[in-house]
Amino acid sequence: MSGHVSQTAAPSHSDHEAGAWAGGTSPFKISYGKMMMWFFLISDAFTFSGLLTAYGFMRHKYEDIWPTAGDVFTHFPFYDGHIELAYVAFMTFVLIASSVTMVLAVEAGHRMNKKQVQFWMVLTIVGGLIFVGSQAWEWYHFIHGTEHGAYLLEDGVTVMRYKIDPHTHIIEEGVFLVPENDHSGFREVVGNEAQSMLSTATHIHGANLKHNEYGVPLFADFFFFITGFHGFHVFSGVVINFIIFLMVVEGKFEKTGHYEMVEKSGLYWHFVDLVWVFVFTFFYLL
Amino acid sequence: MDARDDIYEYSLDLHHGEEEGKKIRKKFMMVLAILSMVTIVEVGMGMMWSRDESMADILKYTFIILTLVKAGYITMIFMHLGDEKKSFQWTILAPYFILIGYLIFISLTEAVYAGGVRPGIENYFGF
């Protein structure tokens, strides 16, 4: 554009109603900060989609030997038996509930009610801490694994697992499962063959980046990376919420005349919840 | 902070009174109930049918649809995207809709092909 812009082309104040894009006003009727938070969230959503796509790719590639999440995450606090996915469902509920308390804080902000904003933000922060703690608890159990463990065969990658009844969770003694070479699933190994394989195998418990007692190591890698990346988002969300909470207590937003800052951190917090909804489905349910 | 008349505070538009606040809070509680119910249904279906081969496909698509329902409620109600201008809604959602089709294509078609040609179990790290 040249420097010689004619005066008539510039919008005058009376032209505001002419069109949203005529200049001098926000065409989206949204403040700069909120719009930029949305743009950041879009880019963050792309990152998470990339991760989940990579997960989906590997899962379909190794469909025959991919572990079932229902077999892996069966622990529940203060309970010795196995309940599939119950704890993850609890975690999901905590995050959804904390999303609601956040949106209630935003609503209280629209009424300029400082006391209520404080109250709902405290509950949101507590919900976030419970979620992060639950995730740590789940990681602990995944890393430590089961008492019976599994066997890593001589080649260093193949895992020989105990055959466990999916409904009763009882081990079938002397029967092991090994992946088939032609990708058709698992075959049962018993008796002498099992003994000779066991003699050169390493006993392993739980999962880490190198091996995974529940099957393919990639499952553990993706679990650590995706839930870890999400957990880091939750953690930073808690920190951001705490900072904003302190600003609310100081009365900073009463002076500004609105609680838009709570809305912005709220957007981030809801996004964390949104991502979890997808992680929950693609990692645990499917 | 002094009020500046050259910047219009769009956040002030969102202020509302006690009466309207009550209605809005009721809506949030409804959404909480819906999201909780959907999650309970999902976990229940998973517990009952996750090992039933004949249910696998139905389960898969039901889970994906229910997830999109939940995602819709979170973005439209909790994140207030439903209250923004149409043009802004599309600015946020359109790039996403365009990309997601490609991602689904990769994680299904391409992956199944890659799985078909992968070497035996002895080399399953060999991408």
C-alpha cells in the first residue's frame, strides 16, 4: 500500500454501522485478549490432534497385539479387586465438575460478585489438584504393574503374558500368550515350550519406555506422552488459575470494572477438559 | 485504572443481573447433568460390551458420537463459543474441520496399510 491513502477511504466514526469490517471497531465483537486465547487454543488443539492421530496410526498398525485399556487400568483406591476404568471415569467426572465451577466463577464475574468468583475459583483449583494427583496415582500403578508381571523373551521386544480371564481377572496357571508371527493375534503356549521360553526370559513388572508387561511398548510410550502432556496442561492450568485467584483476592478486577481475566483463564481450563474428553475416549474406551 | 473512551470494552457487554444469572446457572447445571450421564453411559457400555466382538463397531461409533456431543457442549456452552458472532465461530472451527478429515484418513487407511506390510513380530520396532 502506498503512503497516499485518500482521506475518504478511511472510516469515519459515523461509518461504524456500515459494516463490521469497515474498521474502527472489532468485527468479531470480542476483545483482543480473548481472541488471542482462542487462537492459542486452536494451535494447542492441533498439537493434541497430532498426538492422538499418531496414537491412532500405531494402534491400527498393531491392531492384533494392542493391549485393551480395560485390562490395564483396573485399579481403584482402597479396593483390592479390579474394576475396569472406574477410576478414569471418576477422574473425568472431577474434570467436568471443575469445568462447571470455573464457568460459575465466570458467571459470578459477570455480576461483579467478588466473593462468589473467589469461592468458585478455589473449588476449580481443588478439582484440578485432585485430577493431577489421580493421574500421578495412575502412573504409579501403571509403572509398578501387577504382582505376577510378564516375561520379556530373549529377543528383547516380545512379551509373554499370563492368560488372564477378562471377567474374573484370575490367572490360568501354566498358560501363556505370545503374539503370532503372522499378525493374527495371540497364541497360547503351554508345557515344555513355555518352560523353554521362560528359561531365557526376563521377568518384568509394569511399564516404562522400553518394555511393557501388558504388551506393546508403544502403548506405554503413547500413554506416558499423551497423558503426561495433558497432565502438564492441567498443572499449568492450576498455576494460572491460582495466579488469577490471587489477583481476584487483591481486588484488581474490581478496579478494572470486569472479570475478563477469569474468562480467559477459564477458556484455557475448559480446553483442558475438552482434550481430556478425547483422550478418555481414544485411549481408554476404544 | 482510568476509563479510556478510545477502547471499547467488549467484556462489559457480558455483564448481567441476578435474575439472568439464575437462568444461566441453571443451564450450566443441566449441561453438567448431561455430561455426567454421557460419561456414565460410556463407561457402562464399555464394561458390558468391550469384549463382545459383534458389538465392536457399534461401540466404536457410539463412543465417537458421544464424545463429539460432549465436546460440543463444552465448547458451545462452557467456552461460550455459542454466544460469539457467527463469523468468529467459523474462524475457530473451520480450520479444524478441514484438518481433521485428513488426520482421520491417515490414522485409518494409511495405518491399516502400514500394518499389512509390517515385518513379523521379531521386528515390531522397525517402522
